[in-house]
Amino acid sequence: MEALLVHPDPPPAAISQTLEQAGYPWKAAAGAHAATAMEPEDGWSGAVVCADAGLDEAFALCRALRKRDLPLEPLLLVVAGDQLENLELREDLFDDFCLSPPQSAEIAARLKHLFWRTGRGTRPELVEYGPLVLNLETYQAAVGGHPLDLTYMEYELLKFLATHPGKVFSRETLLSRVWGYEYYGGARTVDVHVRRLRAKLGNEQEHLIQTVRSVGYRFGQSRWSI
């Protein structure tokens, strides 16, 4: 997925934090000229334009984005409450809007809907193994559609294992690859996290993480399994 165009530069902290947490790559531009100069090779995936800091400048950018040979969409406009009356007769400049200060859940939900409606950026980067699905953009995991309540390191360990199915890793390798070379914890850290992961995966899926005696752990089936 290409980056979202965000205005202004720098954007409000609430916007940047929401986009990062939701897994949307983005770049900020101060205006139409900057947006053109820094546009990704495959184009912007969409835009989030904050008008509450400068309505005229925001509308000028929206107008420029809509007048291109291929009008940019989807475009989400963020406005202050007292600017609502200024949206009349300007519906062609944006696809949806929300009020400032924006709520993270609302921004994420509106963008998701807009991408679905326009058919762009609809599928995040996923890792799927049977009923287990990991969303690498939002750091979420689910089994059979039911979310797993994982800590950050539990998710990181599960992600590493799930992206290397069938391979056996020693505890020492997992410590260095997942926790990092600067981590000085013992191998027991891996055992504890594996035990917690198995418990959260549930009885029907705990077998996904297998113990290889005297070596370490393996996720899923080896290609040599019969």
C-alpha cells in the first residue's frame, strides 16, 4: 500500500499517531506543490486533509488533488465544528469528513470504509496459517475470527514463528531474533512466552507451536512430516 498524503506538515499528533497505530504509511505535505514533488511512484493511496488549522489552504489542496488527470481518492477532511457550514457546495472536494479533535477509532473506521468503498488499499499485509491470522500492519492476531489478547513480545514471537513455518529455532536464536542481541535474559524467557502463547491459542491450536526436544521450537508442520 502506498503512503497516504497528510496535510498540514507537520500534521496534528492525533492524526499521525492514529495512522501509525492503524498501520497506514503516510507522508506530510504543506501544500499542493509539495504533494506533487514527494508523491510516490505509484501515486498516493489517499489523503487526510486537516482544515481546522487553515480552511482556505486545505480547500486549495483538495481542489488541486481533485483536478488531476486521475483525481485523488479517497480524501478524508478533518474540520472544526464551526467550519461545518463552509462545507456546503464543496462536497466534490472530499469523500468524507470528521470533526476535530479527531478520535482515533473514528479516523481508522472512516478510512477503512473509504478504502473499501473505492476498492483501494483494502487488504492489509496478513500472515495466515489455518485459522490463525496476523495483521502485520495493526499488530493484531485472531484465531477463527476471535481476537487474541497478546502482549507486544508475545505477538512478536508468534509473528516470527508464523512467518517461518516448519523451521526449527533454538531458544538462543529466538532470543536474538525476537528480543534482540542486546537482550540479556535467559532461555527461560522463551519457554514462558511459548507457554503463554499456547494457552491463548487454545486447546485446538496450541499444537501450532511444537517443542523439538533438545533443540527448541517449530511453528506448524515440517515439510518432511508424513
